[in-house]
Amino acid sequence: MKLKIDRIELLNGLNKVSKAVNSKSPLLALTGIKFTLTEHYLELVGSDSDLSIRCIIGKTKQDKTIIEIEEIGSSVINERLICEIVRKVDSEMVEITIIDNVAKIKSDKSIFTVNCIPAIDYPPVVFEDISNGQSFDIDALELKNLFDQTLFATTDKESRQVLTGLNFKCEGNNLEVVATDTFRLSRKNITLNDSLEFNVTIPKNTLDNVNKIVEVGQLVKITVSDKKVSFDLGDCTINSRVINGTFPDTSRLLNATFVEELKISTKELIGAVERASILLTEKNNVVKLNMDTEEVYISSKSSEYGYSMEKLNDYAYEGEKLTISFSAKYLLEAIKALSSEEISLRFTGDMRPIVITSKTNPELIEVILPVRSYS
């Protein structure tokens, strides 16, 4: 195999596929990136068996020559070494020649010789359409917003693996996306052009990588089946397993009859909660919201540092007098995800879930559970 390739284009491709490589994989081939050079393009593949990423680099791009192909072939090069070499060499083009599982990598000033792994040792990775899959298209910006508004509510506890992912449930044209760690919940509804039916939970790690790779302006094709999901980004394809297990039914949290409601300026509430958090620690970050028709204020108390209280001004409250405590961190993350100037907090008592919504982002609902705190 022999080619000369634009260094920046190669580096961009390597950065994408390397996100799927596990340097500690017991299978030596999976610690590398598979290079496959054809007469028309270079294919790069990285995989850890659960997550696989393929990037295609064509011979030309916008009338500029990207690859000069001299001899086709395939091989596997250690991911860390090839990425570091291509990142640090000072050259517009990089020449790669692989003979007898040894790669010679040349730039204008440098020559590296790196041992390779035979391509035949690399496990087969299939990127074709998922068998029995259902597909839909979504704008890249809408997809990135979806991730930013929901992924933070997943858990990192492997004991509840199904909660470490984002649940995609489609019935007809409505796609419902939910994340929860049992202490909070984020749900967004998206209207699709086609009528589909599926219910899968996709690992957070996969979606984090999609979020990093996808570029605004792209149209992303997502294909799901009972076992796999695929994200087609044009020159890059991301395949992942889905998480086994049944995602919990969270609809009951959102169908309650609310007794109290607080409408308030987002800026004022964020500022008050952040100031109340000054006296709190990471282990104890509970703030208290005190509400009645006469006044609303935020307070916090720390046995180590002291007490704070701040009255709120720009609000409207309906309901009986209510005092409720909650995690400052969880509330701030939920509010910021809504990205609205005014939000609504609805309550059904001091120990029932708090539902947070906004008029400008009605398809997104955030929920946090209250906590028991000091008297």
C-alpha cells in the first residue's frame, strides 16, 4: 500500500475514528486503526466492538487533490502512534508506504518506521444498512441541541446500565427522547416526517461521540434496529450497539395534576441559586425554595459555613404556601437546558417531582426530584 495524502484531511479522519478505539483492548488489532486504500478513496476504521466509526477520504475535495494513490492495499496501524505522528509532523502532505506489515511514514523533514498489524486480523465491521432497521433524517443542529438538552440527565452507574443511555421511542410521527438517573429526568419530543415504531436505548458514550463529530449544516440519517443503531454523516458513519433492557416508563411523572406553579425569570433564578450555592459543598448542595403569594425566596444552610437567603422579585406564584428543597446542581442544569428567558416550575407537594417547562421550548420538559433537608 502506498499513498501521499493531505495531512490535515488525514488528521481530521484519524481524530474521528480514534474515538472508537480502546487502547487497552485485549485484541491487539482493535488498538489500531484499519487503513484500506482503494482506487478511489482511503477508508479509516476504528472500533471497540461495541462502537465502530468509519471515515471515507476521497481523492479530491473542492477541486483540490487530497490523495495521490500509487498502490492499493490495507493494514492496521497503532492508533496512538499514527495519530501522534500525523498531528506533529510539519508538512502539507504525508507519504505512507506499507510493505510486509511495516509502515514508512514520511513528511518533508521526518521519517518514521512503524510496525503494523495484518488487516486480516482486524475483526469484520459491517457498515451497510442495518438489517430490518428503520431510518429517519434529522438536521445536525437539531440533533446537537437534543444531546445538549438531555444527555446530562443520564447516569454513570453501570449497575443501572439501561439508564446510562438515551431512550429513543417512536410511535407514529412522534419521537420521544428521554434520559433519567432516577433523581431527574429530561424529555424532548421531535416530530418526524415519516411514521415509524421503535424503542431503543443508545449508550451515552456513542451519542457523545456523535455530538463531537457531527457538523452543523449536515443532514444526519439515523437507522435503528433492536440490536444496533447507525448514524450516517456522509463521509463518516458511526455504528453502535443498543443497550439491552427495558427503559422505565416515566410518563406518570409528567401526568400529575399540579397544585402550585411558579413563573419566574430564568436569569434571576439562576443568579439566586448560584449565590445560594456559595456556602454549599459538593456533597451538600441543597437549596430551599420558599413560596407563597406574598414573597418567594431562596435559602441555603451549611453547618460548616453559615446561612444565606435571597428574595426574588421577577416572578408570579399561584397556590398554597410551599417550601421545597432540591439539588442546586440539578436545577441549574435543567434550567440552562431549556434556554429560555422565563420558565415555569410546577409542583404537587414538597416531596413530589418538580416539572420545569418554558413557552419558548414547549417540546422539552425537565424534571427533578426534591430532597429532604434541614428544618
